[in-house]
Amino acid sequence: MTKNLKYIFVVGGVMSGVGKGVAAAAIGKILQARGLNVTAVKIDPYVNVDAGTMNPTEHGEVFVLDDGMECDQDMGNYERFLGVNLTGRNYMTTGSIYLSVINRERSLGYGGKCVEVVPHIPLEVIDRINKAATKDKANAVIVEIGGTVGEYQNILFLEAIRMLKTKKPQDVVLVLVSYLPIRGKDNELKTKPTQYAVRTLNSAGLQPDIVIARAEVPLDKKRKQKIAYNCGLEEKDIISAPDVTSIYDIPITFEKEKIGDQLFNKLNLRPKKKDLHDFKNLARTVRSLKKPVSIGIVGKYFGTGDFILADSYISVLEAIKHAAYALKRKPVIEWVDSEELGNLDRYDGIIIPGGFGSRGIEGKLTAINFARRKKIPFFGLCYGMQLAIVEFSRSVARLKGADSTEIDAKTPHPVIDILPEQKKNLSESNYGATMRLGAWPAVLEDKTIARTAYGKEVISERHRHRYEVNPEYIQILEAKGLIFSGISPNRRLMEIMELPKKEHPFFVGTQFHPEFKSRPLTPHPLFKAFIKASIGSRK
């Protein structure tokens, strides 16, 4: 275990989606800006071993790490705020924890002891947190507990906090992120739900050290006093967290409330000078933006009942924003349901993001065809690249009926086909963690859009897919003008496709997910090139 390791646990109250992930990431950024080496851990209460088999409309985006771990979208928030690359050690689920304990018991790892839910499950949680911190050489670890206090699913995680806090009271801080609704014509923020959330924590043997009060508007002094009085806290322990223009404003908002001072005080750390100038500069830039750039995202993972779930493509959204901010443009992003296409000509650029399955495919192909013919900047991500290959094969290469075998297993021209090594897994319905996952290298061809954007020959990007460009059709497609500008070192896998710039300002597809490696202070080069082309598309 890392010597003198400090633990900051973040839990949520009142409702889901309250902002625990960005709050945890912001806290990490604040501690990092004060000189601490920070890492982050996410604990999900699902029995799923990882997030790979979760539907995006149920859980949000599946984020992929360099080592191939399929995990919760909040891992992306941690990487973006902290500017680090995390590993599978930084993510765990109820399923993975139980699986580890059971496997250890089966191999006599407990020496014949009676293995029980308590204490062995919470102890496994603590052990994993410590191992992640040790690997990352951290002296502070931010641990976000998924779900909401009061749910049965996260009781054992709360028990892990209680055990650790009992043993190391000076090294553990518990932060509750709770929601304050507005009720009535006077717009009064109601504190009672937060009081109940604190009482629920109390029933698990825990008392929060800090309450982050999420609301549409800033919290006034009266409400701070009320929460503090009724929850056994001091007024300075109540942090106002109103809605902000950009999530990158959150660390600045928190520091105005002096959360860094409180954390350092409670963790017995010596005060250090804070340095958030990079995020302050970014926040100023975002607030000053006036000229828009309009991007249409054509996909299917948007609807959940009568509502739109933006979390399905949160990394794509953030990558667009990062690039637009760097180019001093205000990103205007619109969802385009691939089953209900409207007028695509109103967009400066069009993105087809990743996905699976056949639903909405014809709409996506129509959008790709429109962007190609009308010379609207187009960016296809993973499945988006595969569909661009299909559209080009049909429309330009004249391969009638060309398709992906994921959509049509009997297509006469399988321009996109499954990896041979995956066919056995699919035949056995073995879907978990069986795709090409994680970081893979690619070599970029000279004098291409991709090579110009990256400014180097060899890159490494994160993947999550089973299907690839069929090698049997590469020469046919190249003969018709398609360029494969990024290829695996063994020349077997096509990683990036594009059209010549003399024919189209920006028509690029990637087999990987570039959005996973974009950062607010260092936008991904391909997203930056796409936004730059989109800005110039109306000239």
C-alpha cells in the first residue's frame, strides 16, 4: 500500500445522475492542482463483471481503457479531468468483486476459512482500491460509489468505507453529492431530501464530512446553515454546486467554495498553493465563444422512453467540444435519429458514431451518401467507418448488395466481415470481453489527412469492435479512389479510411474510437481537423 494514502469517497443522494462522476473528477483535479499525485476508482453496483454487455440506453456509454477494460463512462471523466490514462485496476463492479472472492475461495486462497459477505467482500473492495493507488503511485485516491445511498446494491461498498474510516479516520473523507429541488413560485431550494440522504448514510454507520449541494441555482447562506444544523456539519462543509456553462467550470466553482482547503484540513495535509490556471483559461474561452459550428450526430442510441439520453455518446460530445473550444467556436450539437432523418444540409459537419446491430442502418447510409455527395465534412467512428465503406462500395465501386455481415450474413459482397477468431465466440453466444479491445498501433500513410492531423507516422488508439474491413476488397476499393491512410503494422487491419482532399474537404472514418483519448486541454487531432474542416465548409 502507498504510504500515507488519502482516500476521498464520493457517494450520491436523492437521485441518480446527480453528477457524482464530474464532482469526483473535479475534486481530483483540485487535489492534483495542489501538488498531489491523484488517481481515481469507480465502483459500479452491477452484477455485470464489466460494462461490455450493458445497453447504452440503459447505462450510458461504454468507455474503453488502453488495456481493453470496458467500463463506466465516468472513467472517461476521470481521464479527461486528470489528464491520465487509467487501467482496469481502477474499475470494479459487484460482479467482478464477487467473482474474485469466489475464485480465491475455490483455490483455497482463504486457507479454509468460512468466507462471508461481510467482511470478505468489503475487504476485497479495499484491497482493490489500495492496489490501484499503488500501481498509479498515488498519494490520494478518489473513489466514486455508483448508485444512490439507500439502495440495497451499494450497502457493501458503504461498509467498506465504514471499515476503512474506522481504521484510518485521519486519512478518509466522505463526500455526499446531493440534489436540492426547487419547489414553489418563490423558487425555494428544499433541503429535506438531502437531510434524509444524510440520515440514510448515518444508518449505515457513516457521517459525511462534506456535502456538495447540487441545484439549478447557487445555494444561499440560509440553506447552507439549515443543512449543516440538521446534518451535524459546519456551514463551511456545505459546498454549493449550481448548474454551470461547462463541466470544466466545476473545479473552479468548487474552489470558490474552498473545498480544497476543507479537504486538506480534514486529511491533515499541509496547505499548498493552488494552480488551476489551465482550467480557468479554458472556462474563460468557453464563456467568450460566439461564432457557432453546427454538428449533426446521426445515430440510434438517443431515445429512452420520451427522452434523449446524451450519455450514450458522451465522449463523442466532449471530443467535439474540446476541438471547437481550441478553434474558438461554440459547438452546436444536434441529435439526428437515423430512422427519422431531416434536412442534413443545415449542419457544418456530420458524425456517424459507433454502434451495433441493423436498426437505423439505411438512415445512416443515406446520411453518409448525402455528406459525400454534398461535400459536407464527415467523420465516421468505428461502425461509422464500416458503414462509410459499405456506402462507398455500393455507390462508387458499384458492388451491388455490398454490406457488413453483421447486417446481412448472406451479402454477395461482405466488404465488412467478422474477425475469424471471433466466429467461435459468437457461435457459442460468448459476447463479454471478446472484441478487439483497448489500444492498438497503426501506421499512417504519408500525405494524407490523417498523417497531417497527427503529425507523426505511428499512433495508438482504442478499439471496441468485432468486424473489420474485408482484406479481399481492399484493392477494389482503392482502385475506385478510397484511401486507407491508417493500417496496422502487419498491414492486415485497415484502421483509417479517407477520400482525397481534392475530392472532399474531410471524409474520414476510423475503425477505432478517437473520442476516448480526447482531453479538454489537448483535443484529439482528428476531431480538431474535422471541426476545422466544418468551420470552413460554409465558405
